[in-house]
Amino acid sequence: MSPSSRQPVRGSTTGRPIMAVLDLLGRRWSLRVLWELRDSPLTFRALQAACGDISPSVLQQRLKDLREGGLLDHEGEGYALTAPARALMPTLLALNDWAEGWAKARA
């Protein structure tokens, strides 16, 4: 089941939007799927290959969750980010940059 705003989600009984989105993005493979789609749409098989070890059943569930969450669409070219997911990308890219600096500082 995909989380939606104002309904209880894992880790929160309030269902606040931030908790709902963190629940959705925190699911295993969710961020990886979004990351692999950041540049262009991919078919199921191409996305599975890009994600590496993801099983078809887990990928299918993540795609369902992310579609229900309004972050993915299925087009003729395959799965693609929606406008809200594209709006999230700068935040994820900034987090990636921060993580790279954090890792270097810890090395």
C-alpha cells in the first residue's frame, strides 16, 4: 500500500506529508528506482538491469507504490518520472552531493 498524506504510515501515526513521503522513499529500492529514471524513461527490463540485484516482484511492487504515490508514470517509452518526481530531483541531487562530501570527510 502506498502512503498518502494524513493517514498513518510506518514510524508516524500523524500521517504528516513529510512522514508519508519519507515512508514511500524509504522503502527498499524506491530511491534507486527514482535515481535510475532521473535522465530518461526506461522499460521494466532496462530498469531492472539498471538496478542490479532487484527481483522482478520487488521491482513490480516498487513501481506500483511509486505510481500510486504520484511519482511515476508508465508511458510508451517505459516508466518515467512525473512532474512532482522531477521537482524532487534537485533535492536528491543536493543530498547526493552532501553525501559525497560527508563520505570524503569520514575517509
